[in-house]
Amino acid sequence: MRRAAATFIASCVLSLPATAQDVESGGEDPAAPEEDAGHTHEGDEHHLRYYDDIEVSVRSDNLLGLAGSANEGSTGGEDLEKRPILRAGELVETVPGAIATQHSGGGKANQYFLRGFNLDHGTDFAVTVGGMPVNMPTHGHGQGYADVNFLIPELVERAHYRKGPYRASVGDFSSAGSVDFDLLEALPRGIAHLTLGSFAYRRALLADSFDLGGGHLTGALEYFHDDGPWDRPDDYQRWNGFLGFSRGTAFRGWSIQAMGSDGDWLASDQIPRRAVEEGLIDRYGILDPGPRGNTSRYSLSAESHFGGSRSLTNLAAFAIKYDFRLFSDFTYFLEHPLQGDQFEQADDRWILGASASHRFQHHLGAAHGETAFGIQLRYDDISNGLYPTIDLERAGVTREDEVGQLGAGLWGETWVRFSEVLRLNLGLRADYYSADVEAYRPVNSGTADDWMLNPRVSLVYRPWSSTEISLTAGSGFHSNDARGATIRQDPVTGEPVRPVDPLVRARGVDLGLRTFTVGGYHGTLTGFWLELDSELLFVGDGGTTEASRPSRRLGVEWTNFWRVSRELALDLDATYTRARFTDDDPAGRDIPGAIVATVAAGVTVDDLGRWFGALRLRYFSGGPLIEDGSVTWGPTALLSGRLGFNVTERLAVVVDGHNLLGREDDDIAYFYASRLPGEPVEGIEDVHFHPVVRPSARVSLVWRF
């Protein structure tokens, strides 16, 4: 844990030449020269420093002089641990303004919203865990699919987020933002965790760390089951495992990690509003009992880092084996009046990747500078398909493809500190994309490649010791599904189809303010502009591509964290986004699914004798469901709470409650045509929604040994 925390601080120091008062130093690194072991000496004030005994753990960490702009920040594991979390995907809501919902069974990737984007399952939101990318290009269900259900919350040490396409080291899928989950290398104590709750919720966790061979061996095993509030229980079961070994210090060391996850569930898809209003089913009912899924993910990763007093080099590699099967039915009898519209999506792949980076400090005349550069490689060997099914048996082939996809990124950036109040960052990233598609229908086979150059710039001015103003601009991209880049014929209708560009550019500008006061208040205020050339998507549910229109988003974000006292902390995040298509079209200029406003607020009480607890409110406004804005959804508001009691120093009892207000809101909604038995052949256009969970409670026993 200490080395991981030290690595974070070292990386902050490396990414921005900070003065000694920007961070607090701790113990020495025995592997480093004495003059560089966390202390400042005359003439050496710009050496890199390593802090082995610093523990960064909460959202109130002072990032003045460290963060590249007001649109990035961190939340520590200690802060995450205090949140009442309904599902693992909600860990991404540590990003201010981010919303994680669900429109089907709990085993699927969450539906994400950020900065006025309906991100589907991650198209413009990049996620990494332990240094490994989570988003999957050319996925059987959706481009950029990012499933974090394999993540064990207790192993997260820190979530570091960035919003907008502004960091040169972050590439594909990051137009709206990105979040990196850093994992603990050693637990301070072993954990035995047992939870029982409403709707047959059960969770058991056993995790511990051991000293071994001069390093730390950490293992964890988690079992999870949840039926949910549905009339037909989800019977969602999942096993997660983790085994990691680390050795060394922030100055020089290495680690290796193995992770595994396997889950299966029955799906509770979105349902048409009319079916509830007509009494065919209730809010938690289903129309087709077939939808269900299973997925597995196994990974092995390793990293090594070494450096001197003015430099640091990182090397990393990973291999992931992934498998996914999902049965769905969204339109019932619209396309196939006799057999029904049930279908299966499949994805089976190997992912291999490696990265290397080097950072070093230097002088540019009288100014102090730091330069970093790196390379990132990833190859996906993919087998996926889309099949019509009858009672879960395949009745044909819509698409079946073998895809080899390569992504390579080369990046560099330089920070220049002109004075204690002014610093400048210049970054440049080059990405290359190549794909080879062997399709079931040969006409859709082919190769595609593309490359893109994206510059980034950030200027940070510090008029007072407690306040910074930042201006950030740059461009980024998301890749499109490889099948969409080689398609020539619609696999359903047989009509000619025009392939899409492999890479789609996004451009943005942020103007932000960050302040941190001695009284424990930390706040940011950011205005942003973000424009996409085209929101091009491969529609996995239909096996074809859909070229959307150019778009623009204007918004403002306000984040607040106040450590009132040792026992009490308050936080409030609010965002407002105006999302519009920028071209003229009679259909209208509203972007379907774009959320207008979000509010996240919390009260955390800790060390109140033996008691501790938290209340969290999550609100999002919803927005238009069609281009002319005549059909909308939302708002949704959920209040969750946690109350805990430390029975002894090692044993705690925790009670979590969800949807405490008993709201009957929607997790998500869509507007499209579907057909129920007896309805017109052309179907009926309707709102299809997935409800929030009923009020529920969970009781946990936590033993730390």
C-alpha cells in the first residue's frame, strides 16, 4: 500500500515539477541516494523525490501545483470505502458528474453518462484497472464496452480521473473523460466480509497480504449473488479472484498480478411503458423470459519501474482472456412476427498489450521543465457474432466475424514551470489503427487502417497560494468498430452500406478554477466546450453501422469537498450540459439520451465514538429521447445511506440502505418501436424503460485481522 501511494505521489511530482511545499515528505527510500530520499537540499530542489511513507487516501488531497487542470482529480480508497455502493459499476461515479446505470441484468457492463454524453457502455469514457484497459473495441454488444464487474472495491487504492481529451498519455475512448483505478499492493489488514440483504443478496469476501521473499503477496476471493427486485429473479452469480506480488520501492521495483472473474445472470431488459400502463406486467416484470448472459475475464499483468534522481522509467505488459454471451429481446415481434425478435450476441477474445514510458527533468533556459514520452501497444484477437434465436437456440446468422485489431499510440508531453505561479504543458499524441476482418458474408470482409495526430495544451496560473486558474485545449478520438470500417452490405436487408471512418476526432476547451483552503475546503469550477466530427457508432444489436451527426456540448461543472472536522465531511457536485447536433436537420437538434444536469451530494460521519455513517444523494435530470425534444425522460433521484458500528477494533457491523425515498424513477429510458402480440405489424413507438431498484437493505459483518 505504501509503495503504491508513493508511486502516485512520485508520478504527480514527475508529471508536474512541484515545489517542496506542494506535498508532504515522509520516510526515506533505502534504495535511493541519500540526497534524493524524500528531502530537499540546497541546489537539489528540482530533483525527483520518492515518498515511501505518504498515505494519500481521501478526496481532499491538495492537488494544487500537481494537477494539470481543474478537470482532473483523485478519490482515495478510504473515501470510496465509506460510500454505500449498490453495484461495482458505481465506483466510476467518483468522477464528478458521471452516472452509472443499468438497462438489463446486473452482469452486463453499466450504462454510463458524462458531460452530456450517453456513453452506452463506454464509447467515449476510458477505464483502466491496475494499468490494464477495460474498454473493448469491436465488441459483440457495443463499441468500447467497459465492464468493471470483475473489480473488488476493497482492493481499490485510488481512482484518478480526467475529463476531456487533454492528456497525451490517454488515447482511445477518452473524449468525454477517463478514470484509472489503482489497486492496493498490500492490505494493511486482512479482511473477512459477509453481507446479506434484500432480494437474496449475498456477498462474501476474504482478502489478506503476506510478507514473502522480500515483497508482498496479496490474495482475494469474492462471491456474489443477487436476485434483484424483479418478478423473475435475476439469479446473478459471480466469482472474482485476485493474486498479486510486489517487491521494491517507488524508486525501483516490480509487481505481477493475476485476476479472474466469472458470472452468469438472467436479464431484466427494458420494457415498454404501455405494457405497464395496460396492466400486462408491472414495473418489475418481463415480457420475454429468455434474456440472460454469462461472461468471464482472466488476466495476467506485470510492471517494472526504475529511476534516478531526475528520471523514472516504467515498463508494463498484460494478457487478457475474455468471453461473453448475451441473449436479448428489445422489440419482441416487430421484425419476426412468428418466431419473435430474440437474439444472441457473442464475443470471445484474447487481448495482448504492452507499454513503456520515461520521464525526466531538465532546464529550458531559466525555466524548469519536465518531459515524458511513451508508447502503448494493444492487439485484440476477436471472434464475435450476432444470431437470431428461438427459445435460446440459434436460428441463423446475422453476423459472424474473425477480427484482428491493432492499436498503437506514441505520446509525449513537456511541462515548463516559468515561475511559482505559471506553468505550461504541451502534449502531442499519434495513434495508428489497423484491422483485418474476415466476415461470414465475404462482401463485408476487408482491411482498414487509419492514423491520427492530436495536440494538447494546458496553461495553469496560480494567482494565490490557495487558487489556480487553468486553460486547457486539445483533441482526442474514439475508434469505430472494425466491422463498421469494412462493411459493404447490410447483413439484414442486403442493401449497400457505406463504411465509416475508423477514427473519429473530438475537440475541446476547458476553463477551470481550483481552490484548496487551510480550513479543509477543496473546490473546482469548470466551463467546457466539446465538439465531435460525428458520433459514429456500430449498432451491435442490428449488425450494421449508423453514422450520426456532428455534435457540440457546452457545460459547467462545480465540485465541492469540505472537511468540516475530523468527524464530518460534506461534498456536493453539480453539472449542467447543453448537448446539440450542430448541423441542420428537420428531425431536430437534440441529442437523444443526453442528460442535462446531475447532482451528487454526500454527508460522511466518521470516528463518532464507535459510530460512523454516510448519506448520499444521486440525481440526474434525464433529457430528450428524440431529436425534436418532444419525448423526454427523468428525472431520477436516489438516496442511499450507511450506518456502521465498530463492535471492537477489528469487528464492525454495517447497514446499507438503497432508494431510501422509495422513488419509482427510471434507471434509463429509450424511445423506439416494438410490437407486442395483437399490435399492428409496424409496431408502436413507445418509451422503453428500466426501473430503479425498490427500497432495499444490506447488513454486513466486517472482520479485519
